[in-house]
Amino acid sequence: MNFVLSKHAEEEIKRRDIPLEFLEQVLENPEQIILEKNGAKAYQSKVTFEGGKIYLIRAIVSDETQPSVVITVYRTSNISKYWRISLCK
């Protein structure tokens, strides 16, 4: 699937210090895809950052257009808040 980054997503990647390679990995091979509000989907995976700390990277995606649009991206250490057993993938 092809993705384009919104201006907001580009800004958030820089602001939150998320390597672009990590985002690409999540988009290409997400561990989970969670249905979010308004039909958006959260592509998410656990990723080990420098120093060995594990974060959940979440890319909120609108796939109503081609290519799909990455609306925003963030990382969180509060993995249990977002990790789901029921998936739409």
C-alpha cells in the first residue's frame, strides 16, 4: 500500500524524534491495525529505540483515498493503553 504524509505528520515525526525508517517499517508491516474514530486506522508496532527502550509507534491513517494519508504519528511508552486483542487486520 502507498502512503503520503500530511504536513502535520511530517512535523510530528520531527518533533517527536521518530526515525523515518521506523515509520516506514510500521506502515509496511504493522503488528496491529486498530479501527479508530471516523474510519481512520491506527497502524502500530512495538519498536526498540536507541538505548533499548521499547515504544509503541502509532500512525493514524486515512485509507479512503489512494494513496492513503498518514494523518499523524506518535510514539508512546504506555503500550497497554493502545494494544488490542481484537483486530481488524
